[in-house]
Amino acid sequence: MAKTPTPLSKEFLKGLWNENPILRMLLGLCPTLAVTNSAINGLSMGLATTFALLCSSILISLLRKIIPSQVRIAGYIVIIATFVTVADKFLAAYLPEISKALGPYVPLIVVNCIILGRQEAFSSKNGVGRSIIDALGMGSGFILVLLVLGSIRELFGSATIFNLQILGDWFNPWMIMILPPGAFLTLGLLIGLGNWLNERKVKI
């Protein structure tokens, strides 16, 4: 007999599928479309966003009863911006090539709807433990989609994944896949696949 998921496991798993920020809620599409021309870029953006989401969720949950409601959004943005700056400086210092490839999209994490939305909808209303689980689930779902999207685009656009040759010389790379139209097409197909799988799940 299958074990019934605990409430905490549900909090984590919802970010992977039922409330996936990209496939189900269509949030954070700007960096999703802009930086996923390779698997490493997608993974790096996902990790940077998850770091900012996790750290800001912890701090906002701790301060939720202290931050005045009149300035809560401004307060959230200041907290988020602090951790985004940490992530940005870390990438610039230790991974300069990735930092250059991601360009201005790391600083723009500050206004990412995923992060600000989770603070307003969840962390400001729940304790630290649940906020951590929620942030990890949402972050994992975000990373997963960016990684899959980046891998598909890199595979068909450059015949590699993580700069490792996958397809041989017989394959003629599809240049459109590493250009903006390739991002729209691939993401649209992934969203369509996700909707189809969800409909099958409901019918079953």
C-alpha cells in the first residue's frame, strides 16, 4: 500500500508539478526564455534564483510579525535584493564566464515574480520550517524546467549538453534553437506536454 504523503512533503512536491512556477503558474518567464540557450546557463540561473528564494523566505518568515504591513512589499524587495546581490557577486568572483553569459538577468531576480510572490503568499504567513520546504520545492521545480529547457535547446542548437558532444558530425545543428524563437517554441511544447500529462492524470 502506497504511503500517503505528509503535509510537508506535499509542500515540497507541489513546486515540482501542481504549482510548478513555469509550467503551471507561468511565472519567471523572462529569465526562462533569455538564458536557457545552454544547460549550464539554465542550471546556474535556477540555482541563483533558488538561493535568493530560500534565503529571503527564511528571513521574511522570521520577520513576518515585525515588518509593518504598509511597507511589506518594499521590505520584501530590500531583503530579496540583498541575497540577489550576494549571488551576483559570487558568480562574478568565482564563475566569471557564467556571470557574463547570464548578464543582467541575475540582478533582475530581484523582481522575479516567483520570489516576490512566494514571500507575499507563503513566507509572510507561515513559519520558518514550512517556508524552507516551500522555497526548496518551488526552487527545485524552477531548476528542473530551466535545466530541461536548456538541455533541449543546447542539444539541438549545438549538438552538446553541458558542452559535451552528444550528437555526431552527421547532425546539422538547428540554429533557431539557440535563438529567442527557439526558446518560445521549446517552452510552448513543454507547457503543452505538461498540460496533456495533467489532463491524463485527472482522467485516471
